[in-house]
Amino acid sequence: MPHEIIDSHIHLFTASDLPHLSWMTPSNSLNAPHSVAEYTVACDTALTDGSDTSAASPDRTSIAGFIFVETDRAYTLPLEATEECLSQPLAELRFAAALEGCLAVVPFAPVTLGRDGMEKWWTMVAESDRKRVCGVRYLFQDKPAGTMLPANVEQGVKWVLEKGLAFDLGVDFHRGGEWQKHEALRMLKGVFEGASDKGGWIVLNHMGKPDMTIPSEAATSHPTFIAWKAHLTRIAAFPRVAVKMSGVFSELDTSAGMWEPETLEQQVLPWVTAVFEIFGADRVMWASDWPVCNIGYGGKEGAHPQYAWSCWRQATFGILGRLVARKKLTEKEAKDVWGAVARKVYRLT
């Protein structure tokens, strides 16, 4: 067992929050409350064939805590740094800061409004809640081309890092288009130009969301994999850029039936191995992406969504074990992926 597990990326919301989630639809499988209690059950659930939901894992996991990441609550358009416009994101921050087990919060912040907008946003955050903020996020993956290019965006992200906070970079290098790759690089170049070496970190969410539908045996020679790896190599060349080992269920072939830990481990191994080669173990942190992980996992015939968290955890144990056996990682480096890296990058006390 690892020394500690810090789940560095989860989302929670109540029934009253559902109408305010910008992506929610009546048919969405996540259209229900997702609470700390339900998350705790998911963390403590064993993998079975789905028929026995009461079975307990032989190595029940004690979670040190989790990092709450904003859920893309709706705000009024055009985006403005006012309490009226940002009422829902600000309410979410207050909600998350009070959650049991929450080590820190990565709320939405209007980085596209530049330094002035970020300063105004910060004055709206209660002093007690500021202590819980370890980073911020503004999702680029669903925005139109050109969103990352304005100088205001660069300055907004610079403000974040200068505060000693992390900026969670949410992009989709699989479905989002080539523009996201190029704009992310251009933005990072500007953000780090002249930046202090003591500033905050950029945290690439979900390994950049690569295309994992490619069969594992053909992955490393596939043009899509090669292009993704080359782009991550360019991103990793910047200082203080970390990556979350997460989000795999959203990128897999949902018809392939890969919900057993062993088959999941085998399928995602080429991508995860590349992430460790590119970033180094000291910049890779583990996350579940709960409850979003339930969608891809639970959508497979015979799979119970309750086991998505456990499946990813067990598959990760297997992957890290392989990398240690191949001398790609040390035992300590493998252990640190579970919590120490998140603690360092997000500056958790």
C-alpha cells in the first residue's frame, strides 16, 4: 500500500447544483447528486463482476483526502469580474471549502480577464476560503479557437503563478483540435517568460486527454500517439509543469470491455509509461476524476460504475509495479505518485 493517497482531482455537487452546471443535460448519466458519502463508498468498494455490491476489498484504502476541482458552473456572458456574473462559481468555492475530507480547492477563476480581473475575483473570495484555494482552473477544452491567445489570458495565468497557486490546464488534445496544442504552447511560453522560479505550477489535467482507443500493441507506432507524445515533450520542457495521471475512462474505446484492472492496465500502459518518461516521476500525480470516471467505466456491458475508482486504483498499482520492476521508477518515486507530488505541487500543508 502507498504511504498516503491524495486524490488530486474529484468533483462533487448537490441536487440543487445540477441546474447550474453548464454541461448538464437531463439524459446525462451524472444528472444526480454526488456527495462525499458516495465518494467514500466508491473509494472503499472492491471489484467484482458487478453482481455482489457488498464485497469489500482485501486492501481497503484509507484516503488522506482529496482536491476538489471546479465543475464548470455556469456564469453569465459576457464574462465579467462581478459577483453577479460569478455568483455560481463563488458559491461552489464556499461549498467545496466546507467539505469533509477536502484538503484544498481548485475553483474557477476568470483568467481571461487578465490581472485586473483576477485581482477583482480575489477580493470576492472570503478570507477563510482563500486559505483553501491551492490553484484555479479555466477550462479551455470546450472553448473556440483563439481563446488562449490574448495577452490578457497570459497575464491572468501569470497572476495565478505569482500568487504561488497552481493553474490547472484543461485541454483536449484528442477531440479539441490542433489549435489547442499550438495555443497551449504559445500561452505557456509567454507565462513562463521572465517568471520567478519560485512561482506556482501548471498542472496538465488528464495527461492532455490522449486518444486511447488505439490498441495498446499498436500505440507507440501510431501517428496520433507519436504526435501526442511530441507535444507533451514540448510542454514538459517548461519549468514547474506537472501532470495528472487520470481521466483514462473518458478516452478509451467504450465497446472494448476493458473494465478489469488487468486489461485496463495493459491498454493504458503505453500512454502512462510515456508520461513518466517525459515528465519524470516527480511531476506525475494520481487522480481518479470521480465521478466522471464512472461514465466510461459504467457504460460498458456488465460493469458497475461504483467500481470505476477501485478499478483505476488497482490498475495504477499494476502499472507502477511494472515500471519499478523495469527500473523505470524507484519504490519511493512510485509511492510519491499517490500523494507526495500533489502535496508538493499544490503546496498542501
